[in-house]
Amino acid sequence: MKALYIAWQDPETRRWHTVGRLSRENEHYQFVYTRGALESPHFDSLGRMRDKQKIYRSDTLFPLFANRLLATSRPEYPDYLSWMGVDENANELELLARSGGRRGTDQLCVYPEVEVNEQGEMVLYFFSHGLRYLSPTEQGAIGCVKTGDSLQLTPDDDNLHDRYALLLETGKPVRVGYCPRYLSQDLLFIREQTQIHLSVEKINPDAPVQFRLLCKAAFVPPEGFELYTTESHQPLAREMMAA
């Protein structure tokens, strides 16, 4: 894992915008704003990184992102790693990617810049969202699924608040949550290009609700297909643009 994108939710429109890219190379971290940071008049800046044309570098993870990880000194840290489906060797970017970096106090999250693996696939992990909106029967269905069970992405055509909403359903079908909003538009586009194999990666019955159901989406990108080429993903920093 070399890079993550930062998504920000407009509090007025509820739309998600990709506003930055966080990367790690040669043990150093780098953050740049992307053109998505200019899409909403309501977006200002992230923390103290106020200059959108600047490249920010650090030997350690920027506090804005480090604060989204559970401290290793916390007694529940081993459980936290287990919920994510990773071991103690996972680095900070991997943990951010698995958790989504969500906090209840702001409108930020992160998602990984996925690369093609040795099998020619792109693989994406994410936790099911919106579990508190499910019926008791649907919530009970989550406890019945097992690792490896197939799931399906179904457009939620009745959703008046999000035209890109994607339901996560079992084969019956029964709803077991929603695809994260910041991923749904991209996955809808991918779904139109190629088949997505969606499955249960891990069930955490005793975890907080946001870590209850970990999903895995895998697909073989068609020839010529590229993610992260939209205008909103392009860096704003002058040095990056000239490179």
C-alpha cells in the first residue's frame, strides 16, 4: 500500500469529494491536495495544511491521519487488528485503508489507491455501512453470514438522498448494509465495465457496529481501464503538475 485518497463530505449537499492524496515512499509521508478540493465552495482546508498548492512532507504520519488510528497502547488494540483482518505487521496506511479513517467528529474518510496484484486483479476491502438503518431481521442476517460467502451490489433506486447508493445483499436477497458512499460511485462505474466478485472477508460479532462486517471486492480490470484518472484525483501542487 503506497497511497490513499482523502474524501470529504459536503455538509450541505452530502456529496463526497476526493480532496487529497496521502502517500508514503522511502519511509517519508507526502500529502497533496487534488482538484476535487476545488469542487465545493464549502471546503476550506485540512487542519493546518492551508495552502492547496503546496506539497506537504513529513517523517511521521501527519497528526490529522494519525489521530484516526487506535493507539497501540490501548488494551483493545489486538482486537482492533483482528477486526481489520490484519496482523501486527500492518503499516499505518494499511490500517487507515481498512478502517476507512472515519471519525464521528468530521466529514473525512480515506480509501486506498488500489493496484493490480499478481493475479491480475484489483482487490478492495471495506466495512459495511448503515447497519443501524437495517431492520432487526436484516441485522440478524449479518450474524448468519460466514467468511467467503458471496454478496451482491444492488443499486438502491429508491434512495432519494444518494443516487449512487449501493446495497450490500446476500443471495436470498437480504440487506446487510450499504457500500460506503465515498466508494459507491466508482464501484457503480466499475460494475458497468466488468464483473465484481463481492464476498464476506470477516465477521466481527463483538466489534463496534462500524467494524461488524468486512467485505472484499475483487475484479479484473478490462484492458485500458484505469482508476483515479478523473479530474478530482489530479494533484494541485505545481511541482506535481510539472512532473
